[in-house]
Amino acid sequence: MAQMIEVIPRRESSAPTLIRRWLNAIWQTLSPVLMGMLILAGLWQVAAWISGGTLPTPLATASTLRELLSDPFYDNGPNDKGIGIQLMASLGRVFTGWGIGIAIAIPLGMLLGSSAALRKMLAPVIEILRPVSPLAWYPLGLAVLHNAPKAVVFAIVITSLWPTLVNTTMGVQNIPADLKAVSKVFRFSRWRYISKVLLPAAFPAILTGMRLSMGIAWMVIVAGEMLAGGTGLGFFVWDSWNALSLERVMSAILVIGITGLALDRLFSLIGQRMAAWQEGGH
Amino acid sequence: MAPRLLPRTTPNTAILPMEPAPLLEISSVGKNYPSGQGQINILHDIDLTIQSGEFISFIGHSGCGKSTLLNMIAGLTSISTGTMLFDGKSIAAPSPERAMVFQHYSLLPWLSVYQNVYEAVDSVQTEMSKAERKALTNDVLARVGLSNHMHKKPMQLSGGMRQRVAIARAFAVHPRMLLLDEPFGALDALTRGSLQEELLGLWSGDARTETVVMVTHDIDEAIYLSDRIVVFSDGPGATIKEVITVDLPRPRDKQSLMNSPTWNNLRTHLLLSLHC
């Protein structure tokens, strides 16, 4: 007991100790990340040495990246735009294509999840089309839409379709039988069933699908824009390669990676919020 | 789709001229499930007539098909053979007239307690005004003592409280027959006892819900609540072993009943019946 009494006053820390504790906590979480980054930079540096100057060093890339980010939105005509403009162009296409894709995939997945007959009919079609690289659809989009940026968006639509479709179907298929029974016993209308049972029950799976769709769409956009040209991060990468500036290529890779990470984090944050809300939090 | 047998438009009252038309008439009902190359028989030759106003318990070992029979009465599972008439009409689909309380509560976890009941009321009580539906929802929740927990989500409630919500939801649609599938099986003994009392209170206090059919594996629960206890033989291929009438006056007082000879005789009889 005496020991416990001694401990209690210590818990009321003074302001400096609190700050120190805070800094300590931040360091605890950040230090492994920093270690990882340092290892990556080290390996990169070694690779740059081995390549004999072909690959840019991390430091050279950092200075290029700083330069690119210092004025991200400059616009000196069609072939010379800031990286911010390129990023916005890519994001715009990804969100448009992804939005159209999931707007098709979610209702279709709800139908497929609810009907075994429909699943049997469409599963082979989906299984054949799903493994096709979305870029294979690019010429088709080009032929129909007569517009390279629109054809890229079309390829993104196709890309975004599959993960959301498959996950929505699974989510709807796995709605607990008890909840379906409840809606039958209490004679829920179709709309009541969809809004109060089906959508909330399948929501986590739908969100997972949307997240996977977004991840793949973000990967495909770079390749698509390399083909399409004009604007976008993919075009920026290809244009930098043509200008033999690997520092710019590496900088663009970093921007692409960090944006992809941010998009993914956004979805997991939404998912956590929704899960907390479903369990009665806020 | 199971073959629909000819519905009998007039209930067969010739056999028991003194009895009123039964609420539920089960004749030679059986259930088979496809399994591999053949079929597995779950239930066969079920004959049971339930009158309006009765409290019936189904008791038997796990896997004897008592829940299957309850689901068939609910219209959630199709019958393979025989006929099942509710109020003279063949049971074709689930209906709020035969509202069900499920073993695992089956509340919608994303809706509040109030919304869980209100969605059912709103769906079924179509002739009521919105204000009446709201008043009914508040009223049933008050009757199960959940007025102070209306805005909580099911996850925030204890098992007993969740089952109270499910019972309130079922009573709120004014079913003619209430079906309960092992409603208190997952609850501790104390909670189970008070929920049994509340169920009896709701049943005797509501003239619209006259008839209750409950699946249980608790002998004391079956005796305390029921007018008749239907004992099932072991499955697969189960059937009704016997139907025991519980001749105890209502309202029943659990404490004094548990020492009465009738109770003990019934208990011994049921124990032997279930263990042979």
C-alpha cells in the first residue's frame, strides 16, 4: 500500500514532463517509419552508385522534387505544366472513371448477390473479362469515343468495375439468413429491404470493393496516360523519360505512391467510421 | 417449389364437433432435404392441431426438427409432404400474422432499438397513421421496459434486453400467432425467468395475440408456460412422440407450482420421455 501511495503523485505530471512524454510517444511511432525510409534511401543510393550515374541519387531526386513542388501549378503551354496540374488531371480521370465504374458495379452486384440464377449466368462472363488488363480496352474506347483522355477514363471504368462487383456480390450473398427471414416475416417492401437490410449489411464489403477498385484504378491511370499523352502523371513520367530526366521520373513515382497511400488511408478511415457508427458510437 | 396440395377451403370440423375451427391444422407433414444422391428425412407424419388461445411448446433434443417445424409454420421453410392450414388457408409464405422471435434476436444492428421496432410497425400496420405507428412503437417498448434504452443500438444492450426488443417487435405487428424459436436459450437463468414472466404478461394482456408456439429444450420452461407440450422423438426422421397437456390453472405462480405434485409428475414424465 505504501508503495502505491508513493506512485500516485507521480502520475500528475508537470507540463514539461508531459511534453517530453508526448515527444517520446511520437518518436516511438515515427522512428520505425524513419528507419524504413532510411533503409530504402540507402539501398537507392547503393543502386545509384552501381548504375554508375544512370540512376539519380536520392539527394538529386529530393532537390528536383522540391523544385517541382515549389511551383506545382505553373502552365507554360501543352507540354510544360506543373506537377500539381498533372496530379489533378490524373485524379480527375480516376475519380470520374471510378465513379462511373462503381455506379454500375454496386447495383449489378446487388442483383447478382440476390439471385443465384443470375450468378450462374453471369459468373463465367465476369471470370473471362476480369483477368483482362484494363489497357486492352483502351483501343476500343479510342475507337468509340475518338478521344484519348476519354478512352483512358473508359479503361478506368472497366478497371473499377470488377473488384467492386465481386465484393458487392459477396457482401449481398453473405447477408445473414436471419435478417432475410426478419424482412420476410415483417413483409418489408423491396425498398425497405434494400435500404434497411441489404445496403447496411453489405456496406463493409462494398467499401472494400470500392477501395480495391480505387487502388487498381490509380495503378492503371499512369499506364493509360503514358499511352494517351497530353496531361496527367503518366504523361509526366513518359515526358520526363523522353527528356532523359530520371530525377523527374523518380519524383513522379514518389508523388504517385504517396497519393495512392493517401487514397487508401481515406477509405480505411471511412470504413472505421462506419463500423463504429454501426456498433453504436458516432 | 414443393407441390402445393389441395387447400381445404372448409376446416374439417366433423371429427371434433364440439371444438371451434382450429387456428392451425398440421396433417401428415414431412420434411426432406436433398443430400448427395438421395434425400434426408428430417420430419415425418406430423399431425397437430392448435386451437386459438393456446400456448404450445415444442420440446426435443437438438436436431429433432422442432425448429424446422416452427419455420414451416412461419412459412420460411417449405413443407415436403402433407398439408398445413392456418385459419383454413394453406401456408404459402411468411406473414406478420405469424410473427417470429428468433433465437439470436435478429435485430438490425445498424438501427436503434426504436427503429428496429418502428420499421416492422411501419411495414405491417399500413392502416395506421404515422402518429399511431409511433405511439404503438413507444407503447410496446414501454411494455418491455425499454423506454430508457430506445435510442441505443442493439450492440449496446445485454442479451436479455435484445430479446425484449425482438419480442416487442413481434407483438407490435399484432400477430395472431407468435412463434418463438428457443427465445431464451442464450440467456442466463435469472434473465430467462424474468423474460418468461414478461412474455406471459404480454400474451395475457394482449387479446389480439392469442396463440403462442415456442421451441425450447428447457423442461421447466415448457411446463411453466404451456397449455400443451409437444415432445419430439430424436432425429433424423423425427416425429411427434407425444403431446402432454399441462393441467395447471393460470395465472401460474412459479414458486408454489414447483413444489406441487402435478409439476413434479409432469417433470418426471418429460425427463423420462426425452431420455428414452
